[in-house]
Amino acid sequence: MRIHFLRMAVIFPAAAMLLASCGSNPKPGEIVARVGDAYLTRDMVLSLTPESLEREDREFFIHRIVEQWVDNQVLARKAAQEGMELSPRELWQISNLETDMLASKFLDSKMRASFPVAEREIDEYYTSNPGQFKRKMDEVHLVHLYFEQLDNAIVNEIRQSKSLPEVIKKNYLDRQVNRIVEPNGDLGYVPVEQLREKFKQAIRGAQSGGIYGPIRTEDGYHFLQVLDRQPAGSLKSLELVHDEIATRLQIARRHDAIKTLKEKIRQEFDAETHYENIL
């Protein structure tokens, strides 16, 4: 986790750090770091620090931001002292970054609408594009339950039950935090080839509905129930891809709205392109 936060601190404060040196001198109680006449303020550091961080990670993150700012300031001043300058291309990149950020902020402010999609549109898209929803591999609708150590009472309950999801829900096992990749509960449709080898062996050639287990692995014990099987080339149901289609249509609608807005504003500012001068 620490490495992840370190990378974040290195990546995103860099552009904002330029702003930290500008403006009038802050009050002494607001200064977190100073190099010559450049200041890094508390408000700037806090604006760059995610509020969700726990105390220890937050302190580490803030330390990295401050130290990076100081290092950049002293190194940049030393470079200027030795006569180094940014090239025209680098200066253009800085200017373009500011322009890009302001343009993105403007688009976000104008594109806050949710772009609702009607059920009829989703149905039409599904009917008109069947090829997009064909399975590329064999899939199984799988329910999974994991134990680090077997619980005999629940094992007996599983053997008497025809529904692994009901056993999981009744015993609140879907709220259990596992140290493995597969969560407890309904995994949805999963490509068979992506399953662990022992899982594939357990469910191979079996009828849908059966509960298999306990399957012993290096990390514990597993139970599986196959609710359905679908071969490669079969069409996914509309229910499965409903939200995916809605998202696609919303993205397309937002893209069209942005395109229309850009074209309108280009006319307002008399924008021109002259590709003949370069191509």
C-alpha cells in the first residue's frame, strides 16, 4: 500500500505545485514548507490528500508531497542557476496542460446530465446487434463458498440443501471477508477456462444444479454450485447485458452532446484548421 501511495504522490501533485509558489505571501501558520520566496501552504497540501486515507497512510502521503515539493523547488532553482531553461516544446506542453485542464473542467460542468436511456432503446440495440453479445467461451453460472477450516454444522446443512445461495445468505457467509480471489456468493457467468483447475475438474460434465465439495485447495475448502451452463457462441440474455447496453448508449449520447457543443463553440471563436500547411 505504501508503494501505491508513493506513486500517487509522485504523479499528480506535480502540476499543482506550480500554483503553490504563486500569489501573495501566506500567513506563517499556513506555511508547510518554504524555499526562498516560494511557499507550500496547508490548504494546497490538504487539497491533494485523499480524505479516505487512514491516519498512518495520510501522514506518509503528506510527507511525500511536502518532500517532493521541496526537492523540486531546490533542483529547479539550481538548474536555473546553471543556465538551464525549458525548451519551446516544454513551455508549450505546460501551457497546453493548463488549457486542457480548463477545457475538461468546462465540459464536466456542461455535461452533468445523466443522459437517460429508454427501455425501448435498449431492446432495439440488443435485437440489432446480436453478434456483440455472443459468448466467446463456454461459461457457467457459478455460486462459490469458501472455508479456511470446515464448519461441520454448515457442511451438513449444505448436504441437505439444494441451494448453496440460500445457505450462504442464511448464515451471512456473503459478508465474510476472504483472503482469496473468489468471494462467497453468486459469481455470475464465468468462463470455464478462467476457473482454477480443481474447480474445472469438480464441475466437468456435471448437470446444472448440483452442489460440489468440499474441494480441497492450498488455501482451504470450497463448495460450488452450477446454476446454468452456456456454450461458446450462445447469446447472452438481455437481462445479463441490460446495464452494459444502457452504459454504451449513455456514453454514445454524451459523446454526441460534446461533439455538438464543440462545433458550436468553434464557430463562436472563429476557429480554423490549415492541414495543408503541414500534411
